[in-house]
Amino acid sequence: MANKSFWHKLPKPFFVLAPMADVTDPVFRQMVVRFGKPDVLYTEFVSANGLCSVGRKKLLKNLRFTEQERPIIAQLFTANPEKMEEAARLVAKLGFDGLDINMGCPDKTIEKQGAGAALMKNPQLAREIIRAAKAGAPNLPLSIKTRLGFNTDILEEWLPELLAEKPEAIIIHARTRKEMSKVPARWERIKDAVEIAKGSGVLIIGNGDVGSIEEGKALAEKTGCDGVMIGRGIFKNPWIFENKKVKNQKIKKLKLAIEHAKLFEKFWGKGVKFAKMKKFFKIYCADFPGASDLRKKLMEAKDYKETEEIIGGFINLKSEI
């Protein structure tokens, strides 16, 4: 494992935006850069099998990125080592800064393939997939995103299996797959992971329930982890990585919603229904009088133009929100 990659040059603790399905698409990542950029960005997960099929062209749009997003990591999932090797080779050609293997996703359709969280039940296959990724992209730093276990917490058995393959970084969501997000993240187990990984040279990144940079720094100091990954926290505060108070935040949020809708329509065109944009409105329309009613109106918007008209009318009516 070469300790020369960007991972080992980041200031500690560093902060990473979590890969989130149907959220961290190329458009949202560009918005995140405008909000306040994290130290590392991830794509949403992409099927390695799909990238090796006739459906590659459609999936490649999910792997588009801008220079402003660097360092940017492509996250893949599969239960097929051969497909992983081929897809990893493609990721390297696309110019990504790193490759991540998803070994924690609880999506049942992915688990049925033996991928995602299901790999925690098959350490031998998990290790084969890691080796295949390295074979396909030997010059890309490899990371793994996983959990404490599938049905039960098996950190002491599972983590050494991953460490044996010498990835550059391991991100641990401090819950089991069975727990989903129904229980508080157990950060004391991140501390245990740091102890298990001690001396390996592998970076440990904690994930789960982090709502601010201050909270993340405190958890990093308490556990000794190298970095902190934040996911849902960005829905409550788009400027979470900027880590400073934003003046006129409510008005700025609404103006950013218009920008996001415009960029969404420009990037995806007619190939993706505008309805997919609607899940982002809860980021921009929250915590101010009239937010709920505004959000309901925006849910009816059919395109960027209607979004702009609805928000513009609201701002004019509410000179002070």
C-alpha cells in the first residue's frame, strides 16, 4: 500500500460527504461545492456489472464530475470479481482520484446479488473483489465503505479480513445492516476499529449521526479516527462543511434551490423526470415560517421555470422570512 495518495495528505480529522443513492449525483455534488466543499467527495454507488454491459452509456452519466470536485471517489458495487476488475479499469480511465467498494448498502435488490451489505457474510468473496479492484486500477487508492456487521456486530472478525487486503481507507458506518438507522450510531465501536487497525497504515473513517463539523471533530478526538463522513447532516445544513454562520441563510437557500433546479434540468435534460429533483426541496425549504406550504407547492413544479416562479413569488411575498 503506497502512502503517497491524497488520503494520506489530508489534514486530520478530514471530512467526507457520504455517497447517497439518488442524492449525490453530479448535479448535487456541484451544488455542494458551492455550499462549502468537504475534503473528499463520493459519487453515488454505481453497478460494476452495469458498467460492463450494454447499459454502460446510461450509467456513465452518473460518473461525470468537474475538476472543482477533486478529490472525487467513484463508488462501485458488485459480487463479481471479474466485473469489478473491468469496471475498476474504466474508473481509472475516467480520471477519478480513487475507487471505493460498497460493502454496506442495505438495498435488498443489491443484497440479492451478493453485493453491498451481503459481502459482510462472505469475507472470502469480499477479499477477492478487493484484489480484483486493485488489479483493474493498480494506481488508484482503494477505500471500502462498510458497517459493523450484517445481523450482528462482528467488527473484530470482519475488519481484520479487510485490513489484510491493505486498502488505503475503511469507512465504518457504526451500525449493523439490520439496525439500518433505527438506533444511534455506536461511535465507541469506531474507537475499537482504530485499535484493531493500529499499525496497519489503513485510515479509519467514522460515519453515523454527525450533525456538524464541531461534533465530528469531537468524535474524531474521542475515537482517534482519521476522518469523519457526513451524510444526512447536509440535509439539515447545506453549509455544514463550510462550518461558519451564513447570513440571510433562508433567502440564500431558496435562491440555491432555483440554481439547483436549473442545473438539474440542464444536466439531465428530458432523460430524467424532474420529479427526482423534488427530494432536494426539503434541504432548501425548512425551518422558516411558510416552509411547509412552499414545499408542497414546489412538489407540483414540473420544471425549472415553475420552480423559479413559485420561489420568486414566495420571496416577494415574504420580504423577511
